Amino acid sequence: MKPENANPKNFIVDKVIYTSPDGNFSIAKGEWVEDEMIRFAFRWNGDINNPSDKGYPSVFDNPMWFQLPYDLRDVLSILIRESDPIDLNKYNI
């Protein structure tokens, strides 16, 4: 499934900031509804051309995002910006 279509009720995706060239893996920035904090989250998309493949994680056939703890937000922002093969400066994170 395409990462833009993974929209669980408890995590509001602000933007998908990275998808691997093969489409298998994505990173998103969004808001965890329970504490209204901005977090980074990951998912393995599965087959992006097959809408029935929900990727991982998924719960009861609903696509989800694996969220990192809020405390790691700043560290991950730095790592993403410093990543050699990926220029994420265009994403304004």
C-alpha cells in the first residue's frame, strides 16, 4: 500500500518525508493524538501496487505506523538531515 494511504485514527500524518526507491519503506512526521506531540514514525509498505497488502505494522487489517518515542524526535531530525544518500533538506524538518 502507498504510505499516504496509511492513516490510522490515532496518528495524523503531516507528511511522508521519505520513501525508499523501491517503495518498501517510509518515514512520516505526524501527530500522536493522545498527547498531541509531533513524532516520527516508520512503516514497511508491502506491495505499493496492491491495495490489499497493508504492509507492516497493521492491526486487524488496518495499516499503522510504528512511532518512535517523542524524546528521540530531535536526534532523528539530525540523523535524517545528515544522511549522506538522502537530501531531506527540501522537507523542512
